[in-house]
Amino acid sequence: MNTSTATPDSYYERIDEHRYKPTAHAGGAWSADEQHFSPLGGLIVHAVDRHLAGRPVPACP
């Protein structure tokens, strides 16, 4: 029986609607206990985009 799990290709795995868990790919260059900022920055931009997409578009004057 093979009990190994595949390593995800993404930087983060979605836990629920608002939470993500970093994978090994998000690790920092100097320490496995740290996260590199670039994947985190992408996740922040993704969250802002989702937030803005849910807002009504203002009418033009």
C-alpha cells in the first residue's frame, strides 16, 4: 500500500473560503521556516481582486 502524498504544484492550498496553507514551494531562500514574499504578495493581490470583484460598479457621471 502506497501511503505517500503528492506534493502540490501551487504555493498555497485553500483551507476554506478565506484561509490558505503554504506549501513547501512558498518557502524562503534561507530557511524552510520562512516564506518568500513573492508568493505571499500574489496571494494578497488575489484576495484584493476577489474583494473588488464582489463590489458594485459605480455609475459614471
